[in-house]
Amino acid sequence: MINYLWLRIGWIILTSHLFVINAVSLHWKRVAEYGKNPRPQARKHAAFGYDMLRHYVVLFGGQGERDENYNDTWIFDVLAGRWYAVHRNVAPPAMHGAAFGLNDGKFYLVGGCDQTQCFDDVWVFLTSTFEWHKLAPKGDLRPTGRLGAIGGFYATGSHIIYGLGSTIDDQFLEDIFFFDIPMQRWYKIIERLFVYSPFTPHPRRHMSSLMVSPSEVLLFGGCSKHGQCPTGDAWLFNVQSHVWQSLPFCPSPRMEASAVTLLSSDDVEPKPAAVLIYGGRRYTSQHLLGSPMLEPDEVVIYDLVGKSWSVRSSKYEDSSGLPEQRSAASTASALTEVYMFGGEAYDGRLLDDFWMLAGDWRESSTNQKCQSINFNLLALHGLLMSVSFALMLPAGALWALYKSARITKDKKNRWTMTHTIIQTCGTVIVAAGAVCSIQAKRDNGKHFGSVHGVLGIIVIALLCVQVMLGFR
């Protein structure tokens, strides 16, 4: 243990000096892999962590090409440049999408789902012995198993945050839990989020999230309940005060993006200095305008010190070029670099490539602007409904009422025809708006599961009755 401690201190001092001397912009390169050892198959939504003490990358589980789930454990020895498969009798079940975090040689795993169910278990993997252990939380409180949850474990913390997401049958969940590792006990810190409140985020799944301090969780994007999917809002949640803080809009809306902290090398104990968001999926049933693909060199940075967003460009170091933009990739932060494995390409292919991103984000150019406007099918739905219900239908009704009292009987048919044309056009626009809404919600659960959807159906039904009575 003492030798590992001295090795860690020496590694920190060495990399800190290298970082200061060679401060270059963010650049990608393929991780060098030596030998012909077996390596992980292509997958997405795998659990992934970096052990700074032993310089191991740990990978567990994930989802394969045919939606099969893995329960294999892999170790990549950074110093040796080799993958090693870990075979143990005790291991978590096959799953993808678990919340995870690694510190001090302990890789924690919470939740996760297979094809038919989601789990509420807590597991820990020891990088010193390559053994999995299932924890037995005290008390009866357990979070519901879920997909696309927020999850966070701060590097020097003693608790795990787990919440939001959805069940396996697309029911959105609104609670947030706190797992005290020393006490081995779950606590519920948020019962529900009010979906129409401007002071809290909408319930969502497949967002990017991570702990940026022992008491704060950053949340970005995802697929929101009854709203935009994907969305582009970002929030900070204080675990102690239970207060949400809305962050400025900047990155284009996306879901299943990878988020990782960029550590400061100024101190002996590394601390998060910024958050890097990479990739993600922009195209859903709501997509209308703009390219569904991100720029190949795009990385998004949130400066934790300056409290500001920026969209930066990354470069490549060798002939490997830039990695394909992807969603659901596995990322982990080392001291001066970020490791990334796998994910899903835009054409649906699963990837098995292994990359490293190094350099200083402050040296990277900011030639891309923030994209805070997202005009999608939901926005078109709102525009069409506003034009019809706020302008055309009231105008047609007022036209008929005003003119009917001021025209002679022989001119009445002409004004009635004008009223009919305006009302018919308004009704057609309402129908087009309804079609936009139904199409927009195709990827996001049940369309008529919200108050807005139910009231919309009632209003449209009354409008149809009015039209039928008008032609009698």
C-alpha cells in the first residue's frame, strides 16, 4: 500500500509538471493497446471508471448489438497497455445504464437494467483484489429500479446520488435518493418534481449528470416528461439544501451524452475544474430543423470556476483522426486526460474503439457559438395552435358577430362565406398542430398521459362539434 501511495504521489508530480510545460489544446488519440489479449466487445451504456491509484480503467456490462446485456468485467492497465478480463464467481447481473463511480480502489455500481427489469442493488468492485461484493443496505427503503437515471459519486465523497429516469415500461420517475456509504443506508431527499414548475427541472431520463462537488450534482439535457426530447437545459442540485439552480442555456439539446469532470492539476489533491460534455443524440421524433449530427470536433465545457459554458473545438494527434461523434459512450477522468470507450454511432452501429482526450480546454478555440434556440415539432405545435386559437378562430367568430348586425339580408351570404373560410382554415391549422404534437411525442412515452394532452383532446373535440353545427 505504501509503494502504491508513493507511486501515486510520483505520478501526480510528474504529470503536473508535464501538464504545465506542455499546455496544448484538447486533442484526441487512440489508446495504444499492446499484445493480442482479448478485449471488450462493442457496446453502449457500460459502467466505466478510472483508478488513479493503480492506473486501471475498469469497464463493466453494457448493451450489445442485438440489445443483449453483458455482465463481464474488464481491466485496462494503462501502464502496460493491455486489457484483462476478470472472471469471478460473484458478479452483478447482466445490465446496462447503471450509475457508477470509482475512488480509492472501489468501483461502486447502482441500479442498471436488462431487457425485462431494472435493479435496485448496490455493488462494489475492489481493484486491489478484482472481487465484486454486493452490499446489503440497512432498512426497508430502496429506490425503484430505473433507466436513464441521474447518478453521481464524488471522488472524495462518501455518498451516491441516484434518481429521476424511468421504469422499464416508460413511466417517468420523479424521486431522488441519497445512499450513505459508511452507514449503508438509503435516504429519500426528493419525493417528486412538479412538472410545471419553472424552479425545478422537468422529470427526465437519459440526461448527463455527475457530481461536481461533495454536495452538488450537475444535470444536463435528456428526454423530459411531457416536454422536449431532447432538451438543452442544465441545472445544479444542492444535495444539502435540496435547492435547484438553473444554468444558462448554451449546448444544443441532446440526450445520452457523456459527461466527465476535468481535473485541476494545481493542487496535490485533484479537484474538478470543469465539466466536459461529449457527443449525444440530437435526432428524435421531435426533430425538425438543423442537422441531427454534431460537429466531429465539438466538445462542450462548463467552467465550474467561471460558471460559464463554451463550445470548443478538439484536434487529433495522429493519423487516427477524430473519433466518430456518438451517444451512450463510456467516459472516465484521469488526472490530465479523459478515457472513452465504445458508444453508438449515428447510423446505429455500436463501437468498440478506445480513445484518450488530453490537453488544456482553455487553450482550445471557441469558434462555435452557443445554440440556445431549438425549433422542433413541439415548437411548431405551439406556433400553429397559437395562430389558430389566438388569431384565426376568434377573428372568424368576431367577424360573424360584428357583420351580422350591420349588413343587409342580401349581403349576408357573402359575409357568412368569409366566416366559414376563416373558421375552416383555423380548424385545419389546429389539426396540423395536433398531428405535430402526436408525432413529437412518439419517442417519449404516452401522448395523452398529461393534463395538457387531455385538455387538448377535449378542446379539439368541442371545436369539431362547433364546425359540424356550423354547416347545418
